[in-house]
Amino acid sequence: MPHPLSPRLFHDELVRHDRAELARRLSAAPEQAALRAIAAAEQGGRLTEDDYIALLSPAAAPHLERMAGAARAITLRNFGRAVQLFTPLYLANHCTNRCVYCGFNTGNAIPRRRLSMEEVDAEGAAIAATGLRHILLLTGDAPRLTGPEYIAEAARVLRRHMPGISVEVYSLTEEEYALLADSGVDGMTMFQETYNEELYARLHPAGPKRDFRFRLDAPDRAGRAGLRSLNVGALLGLDDWRADSFLTGLHARWLQKQHPAADIALSVPRMRPHVGVFDDVHPVSDRDLVQIIAAARLFLPTAGIVVSSRERADFRDHLMRIAVTRVSAGVSTAVGGHAGAPAQDGDSPQFDIADTRSPAEMSAAIRSLGLAPVFKYWEPLEGESFHCGRASGGSGA
Ligand code: SF4
């Protein structure tokens, strides 16, 4: 598929960073550079790329407590005590890709199915009954079965139950994102998986997802189409976590510059067990993840930070005290997993979750941390659309 012509593409930014040279800088940053970066953040300064590299380096690791304290103060200043709640809704698990690390990989013999609109409605009602008012719609990558029209129709059904709808689906064109925006979708998440273009090609041996650049530019296209919430991330463990974390942060900062009216966030998912085989994992310890999150907060004071239910409950609680602003609750990663129907074909989960708390349990936990759970964090004004990057009602074309 041809890439949209644009003078401002994040790929231009990405190729400034030679991978080997970046790895060298990330491993060799001096302790003084890390301490300078922490002090600058504590004083409210805007950190440079060199600062961010120092914060992600081994030299910063002995100063993790101080980094976490600074991250906490910055988070309180910019987000107050609010922690937003959402839940994923898996619409389908059909997929034409062969991502070697995913349980929905087309080569894995699992039952496949797609929700009917009646089932989508039932899922929405079941989620709304828990009090949640924001959902994240997911599909595999099978445009003939779950094309943009299908996702848009599901969004229109779910708007009866939910003011806030985001998508985490395959890369779309700007026009397709505009269709979703017109159907009630206000945000998107796109995991680049890894920013290492050569590794990416090996991890994605077949299917439309092989197109690294089309995926990389998807959040920008979504922003131009009018989605107000853009969330990026790498799947930590596929490659060296320092380099992928650094490039995720750069991507988020680049999007903030390109789309100043949008809410930019980053996710920090670690690899989890799944159906199939992928054992070439680069380990990311709990301490590493704290460093990744604290460094991100110091580099990106106003970006949302999302931690999924892949993480243990006690560890997520710890991360919320530092810098996390958005968490999932009441999670099922199976298609149609919310409405309480008996298990059936297609209910195989994409990956195992570690934090199984319900929305009520998660709210109680958040309150016990001295924080405030937020169930509804976005609602468009009646009769208005969601556009922050294009004229209201336009097609985005
Ligand atoms: S990660 Fe997404 S695109 Fe890749 S196999 Fe899984 S569902 Fe399909």
C-alpha cells in the first residue's frame, strides 16, 4: 500500500537514530548525566533527548527512588489524583497476520469468530452495567471480515451505552479513521510492537502488518482524521527495552508537537504467555518497568501512561502511585467475554492476564491508594463530533 505523502512523518525522525549507536549511548550514559536529568525534571525543566537516554540507562538505575518521587510529583501536578478506567472489548479474532508472538496469529489453530451486532450490543450493556464508560475495541487484522465499516457499525451500537470509545485495530487510512470518528470513536491505540525495523520484518513474516511504515504513521493519520486521543507503545520484550522505550517516548513527543490539541499517551505492555511459541524474549524486570515509566514521565510530563492487566495487581497499584494515569479493569481478552455467555468457539484469549480485578475492585483499590477512579473521562457535546484536527462533519478526505 502506498504511503501517504506528507512532509512530516515520524519515520524521518526514527532514522536519525542508528540502532547500534543508540544502544551504545543507552548503555554508556554517565551517572552525572542521569543526575542532571533528574534534577532538571525536579525543577520543572523540559528534558532533552540526551536526558531521556540518560534516564533509561543503567547509570540511572541506582537513583530509581528519586526518579519515582519526581515522576509522582509531576503526575500530581498535571493529572491530579485521577486514574482513568477502561476495559477492552474483543470484537473478533480473525487475523491474516503471522505475528510470531501473538495467540491470534493466523497459523495458530484456535477457534475464530466475530461478534454480531446483537452480541456487540449485549457486550456494551454488560460493560455499562459495571459502571465503566470507556471501552477499547479490538479486532485482529482481517479487513474482509472486520473492515472499517464493521468497526464503525459496532461503534454506533456501543454509543448507546458508552460515551468513550477507542480502537486498537489494524492500521487504517486517514479516510477510514475519519469514518470511525464520525461513528463515535474518539481515540486509538497503535502498538508499533518494536521500532527496530529489521527485527519487525522478522517478527511479521506475512500479512498486511508487514508494512512497518504504514503502521508507524497510523497515529498521525488518526490525528489528522480528528481522533482526539492517540496512544502508542512497543511490546516490551521483543527487543532491547531501553531502545524501544526511548523511541516510543520520542514518538509520543513527536505526536504532541504534530497534534497539540490531542491527548497523547503511551502504553508499556510486557510480553505475556499465549497460544503458540515465541521464546526469544528480552526480559524486562519489574525494576526495569519502573525505570521505563518514571523516565517517560520525566521526559513527557503531560502524556498519559497506560498499564494493562498483563501486570500483577500489587505491581499495578505500585505503578499507579508513580505515574500511571489509565488502567484497564474487568478485562477479558476473549471475543465476547463480557456478556457472561457460556464459553463457546472463539473464546480463546489472546494472552493471559495477571490482574483479574473487576471495575468495582479496581475502584476500591485506587481509592485506597489515595487516588480517584474516573469512569467517564470523555463525552462529546450533543450534536458535535470529536474532531480536533479537521472541520466538524467533514470526511477527512
Ligand atoms: S498481534 Fe494483531 S495482527 Fe498480529 S497476529 Fe495478533 S491479532 Fe493478528
